[in-house]
Amino acid sequence: MSNSQPQASRRGFFLSATVAGAAVASATLLKTEAPLVVTEVSKPLPEKGGGYSLSDHVKQYYKTTRV
């Protein structure tokens, strides 16, 4: 029984896996786009202190503390 195909070696497998991994990594890095910059306009600070405001975040916290 003679095979015309050479036996696959472990070294060749790892070399192929490394090359494929590097190709996927480079394609992923090249494909990424610049992140969008979102700026939130903040309210001006009050002149006489008292900076507390009932925001959506605070309302959500109050909902979680109810028994």
C-alpha cells in the first residue's frame, strides 16, 4: 500500500493554524471603524449650590430599593 499523499505533520498543522489566526486577526483590525463620539450636553451648575436633580438614573435606583 503506497500513498501518493504525504503524511500530515503536526508542525505543518500548527503552522497553518498560526497563519490562519494571524490572517483573521489582521482582517479584524483592518475592518474596525473609528468609534462614534457621543457628547452629552450637561446642565450648567447652579450658582447657589443644590446640584441635586431627580434624573432617570436616580429614579431607576429608587425603583430598585423598594421593598
